[in-house]
Amino acid sequence: MKSPFVNELKPNQLIETSFLVQSKEIRQKKSGEFYLSLFLADRTGELDAKMFENVSNDVLNEFDRDDFVKVKGLIQIFHNRPQLTIHKVRRMDESEVQFCDYFPSSKRDSGEMWLELRAIVAGMQNPHLKGLLQAMLEDEDIARRYRIAPAAKQIHHAFLGGLLEHVLSVCALAKSAAAHYSNIIDYDLLITGAILHDIGKIYELNYERGFSYSNEGQLIGHISIGVRMVGEKLRTLPDFPPLVRSLVEHMILSHHGKMEFGSPKVPQFPEALLLHYLDDLDSKMEAMRAQIENDRQLEGCFTSYSPALERAALKKERYLNPAPAPPVPAPVAARTSVPPTAPPPPAVVPPRAPAAAGNSLMAEKLLQAGLVRPKAN
């Protein structure tokens, strides 16, 4: 197992450990020399890294994005966040690493989550919707991918098993909401939408190494891919009601809620609208949890700004339980010294007698100069 992990790093710590390269940029100093700007990651988080010195052509071409690297360097603080200054770096062979050390994954067991999902489907009453979901989940390629796929590249549930964890969470919310709105919600239809709304992500994303969009994901997107997948399975279910098919497809197409958010249609019946809000609620709550848990700000009660949430998040535990203030240093004792001798008082000059009335200006000046004596009265 690698050590230390990103969440174990301390300021001014000299480290030698391994990471997955999430991004790599070759930049230029004002002097014209090149340096490397990287984002490195392991299963606990990501780390900004720079290599300013000894960046030869061999180093520039040593590794690329999605490679594993061994680095030696110093952890420093830059803009209130840890940053690694790299002294040495080399590419690692896959035989040197354990993949589980580098990719974030759900804290829940994927096998247990899969059994929970299958149990939800088994409990459904509508035979057509139940048959469609069973056909989807019994497809070996779909099942394999569904168990490990992330729910997103970055925004929410961006970890292995994230899609399955997200879907189970939406299903749990759907069960409570359907009971609350039982007069207008068809539970089986809502659960079908919950299980299928993001199923296209198993092909939209690459997740064998880092998380990125596949070519198909870039060109078509998970909404269109999901509708296509459902259509392919429905060809094997000729008795599936065409009108219900349109409802299922509409929930997939409209689950983003608005056209500007990527949905070609807005939700137009209760189950579709409720699915949109439950999906949005779960994704935003997970995004905020991850924002708080993974934030690398060392000071203050707020995280850095999240573009996905359009806000910074309060670190509630740090806010309610602030770190104790550092002790105030004891005052330095004043140095004792002999006070300087007071200067002697200035000599007292006796006042001169005022000039007699009627003396001329010249006589007064002579009197002040002591050249003449004042007249006696």
C-alpha cells in the first residue's frame, strides 16, 4: 500500500510516494525555461504540484496524463492550500502499483449494493416495467459496468460504484416520496425512472484509469445513450405497452429538468417531475458532502468556491468547534539599566532692569549691552 496518501500530507513535509497523474501541463517561466504544472491524485483526494527545477526534455516526456508516477518533493502552502514542489519524478509501471490505492470508490460494498438493487426490482408489481428492468440488469455487460461506474466525472458521486450508490439513494427517496404523494404517483413507474435515468453513463464515461468522457459520451451523451439502450431491450419484449414505453423514455429524456441543463424535454407528468427533483437533491447533497470532506483549505470555516454548487460550503464542525487560539507569549522582561544622570539645570540669568522711561532707542540698546548704567532715581 502506498504511503502517505493525499489526506495525510502535512506542511513542510518531505515526501516520496506515488500518485496518478490527473492532468499535466508544460508551462514556461519568464526566463523561457519550462516547468511542469500537475494535478496528482490517489483514492483520498488530489494535489496541486509544480516542478520548477531540473525539467529536462527527458523529464517532460517521461510520463503523461493517466500514468502512475513516483515523486519526491516538499509539501508547502500556497494560497491556503497544500502544494507539492517536485524535486524528482519518474513513471511507474502498472506492476508496481495497486489500483485500489489510486481510485476513489464507494464506501459500500458493490456486491451488497447490487443485491439491494435486484431486490427492489423483484418487489415491483407491474410485470412490464419489472420485465424491462430485469432484462437490463441481467445483461452481463450492463451489469458489470453498472456495478463499477461513477455517476459523474467530477460533480457528484465521482468514484467507482458511485452510479449504483446514487441510484439506490434515489430509490430510497422515491419510496418515501411515493408514499407521501400516493394519490398521484405510480411507485413502479417512478422506480423504473430512478434505475434507468442515468444508465447511459456506463458508456458515457471512461473509468478504467482516470475518469473522462468516452468518444460516445462526447458525441451523444448519457441521456441519448440511455434511451437507445432501453429501445434495444424493448425489441426483445414485444408485449411491452407502447404508451408506457413513451413514459419511460420521457423520464430519461427530462430528468435534468430544463433544456438548458441538457434535457431535450421538461418533465410533463408527476413521476417525471418528482424524479428530476429527487435526482437533483441527491446529487447536490453528495456534492456538498464531498466539497466539505475533500476541501484542502487549512484555515477558515468555509471551503473554496464550488462551481457546481455555485457557492462555498460551511465546515460546520470547524465552525462549531474552532481550534483553540495559540497561547499568547509571555511579555519579555524589560532590561534593567542605570538611568542617565539628569543634565544640570540651566544657569539663571538675573533679569535686567527695565529701561527708564524716556530713554532713547539707542540708550536702551547700550543699556542692554552693558555699556552704560541705568540712571539712579
